[in-house]
Amino acid sequence: MKLFEASSADHSPEQRRFVAMTEICYTIVDFSAALCFIVGSMFFFYDSLQNAGTWLFLIGSLFFAAKPTIRLWREIKLLRMGDYADIASKKH
């Protein structure tokens, strides 16, 4: 298994469950970031809510930063769940 390999045909049932769980987390993070940016944008229409809008933009940015972190964590965990001998023997 290569890092960031698109095909999951080689995955065990445990690996497929883990991939599904991380995809759900990834989607939740996406929706959360989008919601923060939408609400934050609306807050900028009101002077009294601009500070809160700025915080929502920061929180949304942190959610977007979590996306590649989730993906990297998933790929490293999948590598650890796989067979190191097979990985080492494959040519890149």
C-alpha cells in the first residue's frame, strides 16, 4: 500500500471501516468550516457582530487546517495497519 493510494480494494474490513470513519470526520470538518465562514460573513454586515465574525473566520480556518491533518493521520494509520514487507518491496 502506498501513501495516499486511491484504491481501497486491497484494504481489510478493519481498514475500510477506518477509511469510512475518517471520511465522515472529513465531511463534518468541511461542513463546520463552511458554516463558520457563512455565519462569520453574515456577522460582518453588523458592526456589533464583527468581532464574533472574525472569531468565526479563525475557527473556520482551523477547521480547514484540520482537513489535511485528518488525511495524513489516516494514511499513516493505514500504512501501520498494512503489511510493511509488501510496502518495502514495492517500487515507487
